[in-house]
Amino acid sequence: MHTESAALRVVVTGATGALGPAVVRGLAADPRVGTVVGLSRHPRDPGDDPAPGRVRFARADVTAEPDLAGLFAGADAVVHLASLSPPARDPAATWRTNVIGSDRVFEAAAAAGVPALVHASSVMAYAPGPKDRAVDERWPTHGWPAAAYPREKAYAERLLDAFERRHPEVRVARVRPAIALHGAGAHGQRRRFAGPLAPRRLPPGPLRVLPDVPGLRFQTVHTDDAADAFRRAALDQGARGAFNVAADPPVDAALLAELTGARRVRVPARAARAALAAAFALRLVPTSAHTLDSVRTLPLMDTARARRVLGWAPRHSARAAVAALVEELGEELGAHDGGGRP
């Protein structure tokens, strides 16, 4: 472990995933950090390193790496981002990564003598809650039991509870981000949730239809803002416990219709669920009806603790994050039709 005046060494699991690149960039840009080690199942081109000389990548699967403790040796903090997020059709695989892999990371961090562990939890870990007011970090983290990802994130929280009791010497922070969005990921996010049904072009405005499903009101956060919360939690010696991370305003059908120019059509939740379940069974979409259920029941999160303890505040509003994604998606689809950027 380094002394307080020495440059810090931070290890990031899941360094090439949805949040990983932004977290690695943010840590590498912090003058207190001397080295960032990014671990990933997938190889990384050294030429893509955000800060040559300060960032290095290593191949490691948290479910199978025989010497995680060795990879964590000398680290001042481990930021655990590695996970398989929805949608996914193999719950055994997601459990292996999100639960067993997380447990292996926690224990390896303790074995290596790492003084700080930051775990990427999720809004999905929360039990069903209100849509008309925000809840703080004391809201129960039971997840939505019928959906794999919420169930796994909730279980990982229980593992972390037990870990903290066994290892009080480790400073533990758990960041619970809202649904993370970034315009540069438009293609991946479109395919991730819509699969083969994802359109290759957007119809004219009047022909665009947006299903308005009761209860579908949720929070988002730009990936750069989520990454900033992880950076602060890793480097702030006073950062312990859970932190909700989300931007305002909550996203609902009215906001989506405004940003896309679509016409809202009220669809009963039961009908929307049945249609999604049928499309999922036919492998037309990768998102299950259980995922819709979990999003419909998510509580809105109060972010006061992250603002107060971490000094965190989002630089992007939820409106701006969604608008950037919509713009990027429109340009991508326009490119398929001969339009888009020159």
C-alpha cells in the first residue's frame, strides 16, 4: 500500500464494459492517481489507453482468474464494475459473474490487503418503491425476485454486508447508479434492448409511436457522471456506505415523446407485458417481461447523500443524456438510409 503522499494505484474490474472506460479515464485524469490497472475478459489495444504510461490493461475473468489477489496486490483501491447486465438469457452465466465473481473480488481484495473497495451496485438492487417521491439509501435492497439482474444485485449487497462485518479494516463504498446512458453507445443500447426489432431507419415524426405504459417512470445518469461518483468514492477516505447516483428529471413517456417527436399511445401494462413476453419467447427481442416489471417498480432515488458526502453533482441532466442518445441514434439510423453525418 502506498503512503498518503505517494501516487495512488487503483485497480478497476470490468474496465472495458459499459461504465469501465469512463471510470478509467476519470481516475487517470486525477492527479492523485499514479497508476490505473484495468482488468477485463477482453483484450485491449494499448494504443487505446486514455493516459499512456498511467493506465495498463490486463486480461482477467473475475469468475475464473486463479490469482485475483495477486492482481490486486499493492492497490490503494479496487473498483469492482465487472458484471453482466440485462438483457440476458442465461441466468446461470449472469449469476456466475454478478454473484460468484463479485464474491471472489471481495475476498481477493481483503486477501491482498487493499484498504478500499468500491462496488458497482445498481438502482435495480432496490425493492419496489414509490414513483412520486425519492427514497434514500436506507430503502430495502431486495431487488425484483423474478428478474435475474435485480435478484443478483440484491444478493451481492448481502454478500457485501457480510464482507463488511468480517473485514472492518476495509473501507467499503457501494455506488447505486440509475440506468446509465451515453450517446456514443447508441448502437449497443438499441440492439441490447430491441434486438432484431431495432429499426434501421426512423419513420417520419407523425408516424412515430411511443407506447405509454403505466408506471414506466425511471431515472437515468450519464456515464461520465456515474464515473465521477466512482472516482470520488474510490479516492475519498471518508466515503463509506451506499450512494445513490441519478440525474433529474425522471424519464417518462411524456419526456421521451417530446425528445423523439413521437406520438404517445396509452398501452395497458398487462398488454405491454404480454407483447414483450411473446417477442422474447420468439427471440425477437433480448429484453424479458420480467425486466419490464422490474423497471416499472423501481423507486426514484434521492441523491442527497452523494452530493453531501462525495461532493458529487451531475454535469448532464437526464433530459440532456436522453437527448444525446436520441440524437446519436437518429444519426446512426440516418446513416443506414444515406443520411446522417457526412
